[in-house]
Amino acid sequence: MSFSGQLRESNATVWDAAVGHRFVDELWAGTVDRAVLRRYLEQDFQFVDSFVALMGAAVANADRPGPRVRLARQLGLVAGPENDYFERSLGELNGTSTPVRAAPTVGFVELMDSARDEGYPETLAVLVAAEWLYLDWATRPGTPAPDDAICREWIELHRGVEFEEWVAFLRAELDRAAETLDPQRRDRVAGLFVRAVDLELAFFDAAYEG
């Protein structure tokens, strides 16, 4: 099994709890309470700056030209369509771009900032956890997309062939980078992945704590 596959397998309980979370079920059904959806998006929007910086660090620290270009292309999508989605959706929901940050939000921003300063494998560990988990919950074959436009677009942003290829690329890069790591650093990279998955679950929970 690949390194990334081992990481997911060893965190299957928390991973599956996040993918099958109440928020995800309600998002797919288009029945998530508007106040809950607003809180979720307000908090998720707080990640954009640190996520863009994390992607930028991956671009800067990539050890081969091909991956660097692939990362740079994806960075443009994050800074474009996804950022636009937040602005439109928060406007419709009467949300704010500067809420009081919930504890999982603070934790995830700190995690991204820390990984960004540590190196390419560490950056990849957080990116893989975040993007792969989102792909997983946004992929429900045979399940119709919700009629609600905000819910539907959030799902569409995180599924489909292009997003699947993006996650496959990240996983392959993490697997490749991990091959040359000493055991101590490899454990550190694994720890960042675990922390990211834990925070993803806590983040879904926090949407209901307003």
C-alpha cells in the first residue's frame, strides 16, 4: 500500500466520521440550516489566505518542474473560482468575512502555517488530507445533486474528473517525497496528516455550535 493509502487507512475511523458527517448528509440533501451553512462558510473562508500561502509554498518548494507547474495551475483555481464562490455565497447568506474564529479554524490555520514553513513533504501532507477528504465526501455516485444552489456548487467544486486528477497528483507527490525521508521526518509528516483529518471532523462539528 502507498504511503498516502496507509495514512488514510490508519485514520479510517475519523476519516469516515467526517465523510459521513451530519453536515455532509444535509448538504447533499440541500436541507442544511441556513445559519449552520453560513457559519460553516464563514469559518471555511478563513482558510483561504493560509491555503493560498500553503499552495504557494508547495510551488516554491517542489523539487521538479512538472509538479511545480501543476501546483501553480491549481493555485490559480483556488484564488479564482473558489474565492468567488465564498464572496457570492456569504453575500446571499448575509454572512461576514471576519467572524470570530472557532477553535478548529484556528487550529487548521496554525497547522497550514506550520507545514508551510517546514518543507515540501509537510506541505503535501496537509494538502492531501484536506483535498482528498473533500473529494471523498463530495463523491456520492448515484446521488443527485441538491437543488439548493449554494450547496450544489460547494459539492461541484470538490468533485469530478479534474478534482480527482488533482488529488491523485497530490497523493503521488506525497508518496514520492516520502520515499527518501528518514523515519523521524516521515513520522512528522504522518502526524501532520493525522492532525489535519482530526481538524476536518472538528470543523464540521463546529458548524452546529453557534
